[in-house]
Amino acid sequence: MKSINRWIPLYILASLLFGLKTYIVYRFIFDLSIENPMQEMILFINPMASAFLIFGLGVWMKPKRQASFIRWTSMIGTVVIFANLLFYRNFNDFITIPVLFQSSNVGDLGGSILELFKITDIFLLFDVILVFWLTRKNHLSPMIVSYAKPRKTLVAALSLTLLIVNFVMAEIERPQLFTRAFDREYLVKNIGLFNYHIYDVVISSKTKAQRVFADGSEINDVENYVKENIPDDVNEELKGIAEGKNVIYISMESLQAFVINETHNGEEITPFLNDLISESFYFENFYHQTEQGKTSDSEFLVENSLYPLPRGAVFFTHGQNEYTSFPEILGEQGYATSVFHANNKSFWNRDVMYDALDFDHFFSEEYYQLTEENTIGWGLSDKAFFEQSIKYLETLPKPFYSRFITLTNHFPFDLPQEEANIDKYDSNSKTLNQYIQTARYTDDSLKEFFDLLKESGLYEESIIVLYGDHYGISEYHNKAMSQFLGKDEITPYDHIQLQRVPLFIHIPGYENNKVMTNIGGQIDIKPTIMNLLGLETGNDISFGSDLFAEERKPYIALRNGSFITNDSIYTESKCYDRLTGIENNGESCEPFKEQVSEELETSDQVIYGDLLRFFTKK
């Protein structure tokens, strides 16, 4: 140790240890995809460049302050890594500035966060402990010295040079990385976690300024884009078939389409939903389009036919904007509008956002009786939720529009075994193993809810729309998913196909139901249901179109820039045949790249600039 103390300055040792630790996290825990030696080199250089630049600032300080700076920089940096690690394990994504302002949600996460800890995480503290020991009280390490100004300048110059080399290599490997940064993984992989966070701060400040400087002229460009690019064709045969009926939406927490019509140990995972297919319009190629806001993003999509934001949740960042929402439109038609969700009313900032969306009432946690017996995982069990909700639903003025948000099939998918009606799956993923049981529980609860609707007399008077809100099984569990699906591996194509969620449009008494094979997304629900209710579409800013129409957009855009067409799937800069999954030369995807990018950016402009405050409905 004495020889180390004599020859290696502390800032260099701290930089090397911290940089190496970060690289190990990138490579083996975040599991960032590496496609060539250049990417591997960038992945190794970028944590070292960041570490040397930050720790190198210490050489400008006196020894005592230098020791304190290096200690706490090491600790804070580790906290940043660890926070992103937990977030990544749950969402397969990285934290953004808007997400940090959603910290009020953390108190409700409880056991979900505990599920994400691993005993090996303690090794992330190794370099921190070593640095604290070397700079312990009353023992100023000889590794900390005062540097002459030329030496300080040299350290700064070398650190900046290493960072510039990193950025140049990143731009060569991924041109226009900063201007077309749809994918946070690409940013972290190319410029590093800490530089990504700095970039995120800059972008966050920029987007905040957009509302301040918006003057209303921008809305004309948005209207022109929608008019020229979003078909407003509707299915005339189905127009008005649900006119005057109550509208019931059921947001099925984390339910992905891969469980529909699937069995485990000879048992159907979703027997009720399987039977419902023959009595409904069922869309088998329907995709969720959420991003970091998850359930709240799906709510935003289906109510507004606007895309969620690439960073954070609209419910938090723009909860007081003006919108032309589905509940507002129905309210103008005499509908009573409400949301049922047995959770804290401030979670995802719902109490504020629901006012902006013009809901009349929010039946939140305070309307329900929660006991130890009826609480599962995140809160009130789905069965108790529906059972306790029906009395409120019966009292609503008619016609009404009500959205129900289920909760039991939520990560970490805990379920008391006495409530399970199907075996756990057997894989290396506890998450997937338990998911099979909670998905079945939600299916059972939906059957009971339909029975309650029939007993109350509301069933025949209603149109019922059931949809999966977002994925439940992230890429972190690809090994287990490949086992479940009987595949050697989960390819990028498979990952996109796993973003399919079920959509049922159930109209009691209607007999000409069928399985719909056309592609669709959550952004299409609003115009589709409006047409079925006999309401005019195309009178507001909407990026979706009627799912039953012959003339539709030729693509479904996902928030990260991936997209699906009738023929192809584009993701991670690769183009696949949609039906076979075979990678092709990309010609079938090329015509849509710029259009998808423009559409996402146009929707973002509406939100960032709060442009609908300047919009006059026709």
C-alpha cells in the first residue's frame, strides 16, 4: 500500500476504480448491446473519460478539500449508478430529470423496490470504501498532494481530450446522436451515464422554455401536419352502432398479448378473455405506445390520441396543459365522466391531470375499504376493486363514461398462493413465474365484473373496451421469456412483438364480431370509439385513426422511434419482415423513418408548447 500511496495520486486511483466499476455495470448488469469492436471501445472509454474529468477537478483544491471532494464524488456517483440500476431492472430504461420529480410515487413502490435489490450490489461500494479508508480522519493520504498550475492545466487538458475523443467516436458510430436521441440506451452506451444526465438537464431546460415562447402560430403547423398525414376516414358501416350507450374502459395492468390463448401446465392463463374473443372485436396486432409514464402514459394516449413524451410522464410534467380529451368531448354530449382506481389519488399526479382532462369524478383509494384480507401487492385486489366499484357505477347519471384501472397484475406480481388458480411458471425469473398467476387472477376478476354488470342491468346498455396498458415483462427477463416462448433467444424483432397488448371492443348484442389482424396502437382508441358512438372525428388534434377504417396510417410509431408497418418492423436500426421476423435490406422501412420522427416531434410540440390553449375546436 505504501508503494501505491507513493506513486499513484488519489484522483487517478479513484478515477480508474470508478471508471472500471461503471464499465462493469454497463457491460454486465445493464447488458447494453454491443455489435462491433468500435462500440466496445466506446463503452470502455466513456466511463473513464467522465471519471477522469470529474475526479480531476480535485487537483485544483487544497489537499484537505481534495480528499473530501474525491470521497463524496465517489459516493454520489455510486448513488447515481445504483438508482439507475434499480430503475433499469424494473423498466429497462434510464432515469430522466422529469422522472426525478415523480419522487412522490416512490413511497407507494414499497416491496417493488426491495424486489430489485441483489446481494451482489454491495460490490458497488468497494471503491467508495477504499477511498474513504485512504482519506480517513487524521490520516491524510500521501496520495493527495498539491499540484503546480502547469500540472493542473495538464490534467484538465488530458481529461478534456479524452472526453472529446469519446464524443468524436460516438458521433462516428452513431451520427446525429444528440439531435435524434430517441433511445436513451444509445446515449448511455455512447457518451456514458453521467454525460447522458447532463444532456438530459439541458434538454429538460430547453423543453420548459418552449411553452414560455409559444405564441400560437405553431398550432397552424400542427393542424396542417395532421390534415396532410393522418387519414380521417372512418368505417361508415359501424358508425353509431353504440350511440347513446354507456362507455366502460378497463385498463388491464401490465397485460401483454402473449398470455392470450396460451396455456401453462394444461391450464389456460386467461380463460375468460379467451372466450371473450368470439364475442368481441379482438385486435391481435395491437401495440402499447407508452414510455416512462407507463400506466399514466397509456391513459394519456387513449384519452387524447397524442403521444406521451420521450422523457418523464406527461401526467407530471404537463398536468395543467389544455387538452381536447375524450372525457371532455363526451361531457359536451351529456355524458357523466369518471375514473375508478383504488390507489392514492396523487399517484402519477392523477388528481391534477384528471381535472385537466375534464373528468367529473375520480373514485380513488378513499372510496374503498382496504383490509389485510383484500389487499394484494400494490393495493386493493382486482376482485375486491370491481366488487366495491359496482355500487358507485350504478349511481352515475346515464349515459356515463367510466375508466377502471386494475392493479393486481403489477410488478413484482405478488399473489397469496391461496388466491392462485394456476401454477407458477418455472424459470430463472421470479417475475415471469409470478406474472402467470397474477395475469390469471386479473382474468378471473374480469369475469366476475362482467357478471356484476349483468346483474346490475348495465351490461346491455354499455360498450366495454378492455386494453393492456403496457408491458409487464421487460427485456431484463429475456432468458426466461425465450424459454416460455420456445425460442433460442429474444431478438429485437421479438421484443417489438412482445409490446403487443390485448384490445377488446365488446358491444353486447352485436353479432358480427371478428378477430382483427390489422396493426393498431393505443393512439387509435379515441377516434375508433368516437366513431362507434356516432361522434364526428377529425375536429381536433389527433394522431390516431379509426381502427376499422380502410384508409389508415401505414405505420404504428413507438415512442423510442421504432415502428411497425403492415409489412415490416423497424427497431435498433434494423428492418425485419413483420410476419417472419427475418432481417431484410431495409428498403421496406426506409420510406417511414423520417415520417415517424416528424410525427413524434409534432406531437411533442403540442405538449411542450401547450399549443392546444391556442386551438379552437371546429
